[in-house]
Amino acid sequence: MRVCFTIQGEGRGHFTQALALREMLLHRGHEVVAVIAGTNGHRPLPDYVQNAFGVPLRSMFSPGFQFKGKRGVSVLGSGIDALKRLPEFRASLKQLDETIATTKPDVIVNFLEPVTGVYKFLGRAKVPVLVTGHQFMLEHPEFPRQRHAPMQQMGFRNFVRLVSGGAAKLALSFYEARNLPDKKLFVCPPILRKQLFEISPVVRGDYFLVYLLNAGYAGDIERWCKENPAVPVHCFYDKPGAPEEEQVLPSLTFHRLHGEKFLRLMGGCRAVVCTAGFESVSEAAYLGKPVLMIPVQNHIEQYLNSLDAQQAGLGIADTEFKLSRLLAPDVPAGGRKFHDWVDRAEKVAVDIVEKVASDRR
């Protein structure tokens, strides 16, 4: 089976999912023949993915988030930027046409990349498409329902429908739930990078590990560390021009994003603090680490992620970086049930890719 990946380049989690699924497909004797990353150009693609797929990583324009003050999402700014760049959108559709024609895949696996959703919706995809992400649990009755920010939720749900474009959906989930064949929705465990399973030993150290999607939250971490100097903190962020490692306080060290280093420190940390990205929460839970989740401002997806993970008993959600909550003795963390669920990911995911690829309607 020949597989084409299209990846939304805004979040690092989509790349780690794609790399992990590539390994799973190779184990089953399949081949990834093309990889395209959609990006709006405001956040560079991470260096580690450039040569990681075994085929050239191509990029194309795709709509993405604009941020206010390197903290919260600007919904208006994101929409305006997308409208201004419609000619680039059309060029991306053409690039997909050319890639499919030259590489001849049997199936496209789309990691939440919106241009591919439009491509499928317009009927230009001549091969089956499977769209992958935690976002598709929105359609599942077991996903938590909230009245918070109804207009943002409506917009987010419409965006998720656009990205699917009528394709089959692989809904990554913190917990086991039934498939919904009538909605072409299949529930799958988190697809996590293989390096996570190689961490040994996993120990409970004395430091907190922090992952920030946006560097604008670094000041919040620094203020907490000044008030709580007895707790060491290692914080990873995506700040252009920052040194690889910088100790700004006796108890606080900032690091540039580095996947292997982050995982190594996760294996020995006391707890994890993150902005509610699905991958970060899943990795911490698999290692049995308590998690404090603080969604990025105006980022409704992360807000819903945090509620879903909290409902699953994997951590605690908050609106501020109240790291002191992790000092309590009863902070929830992932257990054996979650561990066993994640261990089923390869069989579930590859079975579904093969099933979708066999549907040539």
C-alpha cells in the first residue's frame, strides 16, 4: 500500500503523529511515498522533520492561527490572513493534484490539514482520504459538552467539518469509545512517537517540566518560580533567537524546543505543565505523570482538550499557570488503563488505514 501524508504544520503534535504512523505502516509492509506540510509561513517547520520521513518534505500554503502578543489566538486576524492569501490556496490545490499524479498513492492520510479537506470536498481527491486527529471526537457522544464560548465552538466545529471534507475520520481519543460507522468515524488510541516507549527508567524527580506553545507565557512561569524558588522548573518554548538553554533563575531553566531532550526530562520529572495539546498530555499520561493544562487564550480546541483529559482522569485543567496545584498529594495521573489503551494504537490505526485504502469508491 502506497500512502501520502498531508500534515497541518501549525502544531508539533501533527508531525509526531505522522512520524509514529509512518513507523507503524512500515512494520506492516506499507510505504509512505509523499509528505506535504501545510503552513502559513508564520511559524517555521521544525528542523527535525526535514529528513525524517524517508522522502522529501514538501510544503504548501495552508491557513493557520495568528496570535495576539504571542499568547492568545486572534480569530479575526487568522481569518483576514487566510482571505488575503486565496491565490496561494489555489496554488496549494494544484500542488496536491501534481503530487497525487506523480506518486500514485492508494490512500491519503490527512493530519488535520485544511487544504486537503477542501481538496476532498471539491471531489479532486481520486483516492480515499482518512483524516486524523483528536478533533474528530467532537462528533462522538462521549466527548464533553460545554456552553463556554458558543460562537467559537460553532466556528471550530465547522472548521473540523471543512477539514474532513466528507472523508473517513480517525478520531484519536484519551479513552476507548465505540466506532460510529454511520458517521465514518473510527476511534483510535493516541498515536505517540516511538521514543516515548524507550524511556527507561521512568522516575519521579523533584522538578516540573513545562511546555509552552507560545513564548508569551514565559513571564507567567518566571513569576511563579520567583515566588516558589524551592521547586526546580525546566521550560521548553518556541522563541526565535533564544539560546538552546538559558538559566534565568536558580530554579528556572528555559530550553529551545528539542523533542528528544524534552522526552528525556519528562521521564524524570515530578509533573508536567502544558497548554493542553493532545500529544503532550498523552505522553505525560502514558508515563504516569500528573498534568496541569492551561489552554492558550481564545484557543477553543485546547480548552476542550483540557476538559476531555480532565474527564478521563489524566490531569487538571486551569486558566492560569497555578503550578502550586501540582504540589497537592492527590493530583490525578494516567494509570494502567490508559497505558494499555495506548499500547493498542498500532493495530487499531493501521487496520483502519488499510480498510479506508481498500474503499476505492
